Amino acid sequence: MSALRPGRVVAVAGALLMVTALAWGVSKGDLWAEGAMLLEMPWGIVILLEFYVGVLLFGAWVWTRERNRCAAAVWLLAIVVVGNLVSCLYVLTALHDAKGDAARFWLGARA
């Protein structure tokens, strides 16, 4: 078993969870009205800050890993707009490209 296999399981599970959660949210909620209410609550602000700190950390990895700055910028914009569903897809793409090589997974073509 590849040392990277658990990452694939987590990324697939995360992507499926995010697709389900996003579909549920779109079908049951109003993003604009509820988002405005979220910004009025202290814990809503904390959760958003936590998300964007994670985006910055994940984005730093993507930016470091990708040689093509345009591709990195597109990935980062997609993560900011769509969320961690895109992060899961990026991890799956990186795992596929790495072909079992942990250094290539983390560093991309720089490995």
C-alpha cells in the first residue's frame, strides 16, 4: 500500500462530503441572507477567519508546488470561491501526478 493512499481516501471522502453539504445548502438555504447574518455573529466571524487562514496555508502550498503561476492563481481563486471541495480536488490531482512519490506530492515538479 502506498504511503499516500490515506490521503486519497481522505480527499475523496472530503470531496463527497463537500458535494453533499453544498447541495444541501443550496437546496435548503439562502446564502446571501444567511451569510449576512453569519457576519453579525462572533462565531460566524471566527469560522470565516478560520476558513480563510486555512485557505492561506493551503494556498501557500499550492503556490509553492505549482510552477505555472497562472495555474496556481486559478486553483487559489477556485478555492476561495468554491471552498474545500476544490482543495480536495487539488489534493487528488497532486496525488495522481505524484504516482506514489511523496516528495513529488508535496513539491510537485520541484521534487
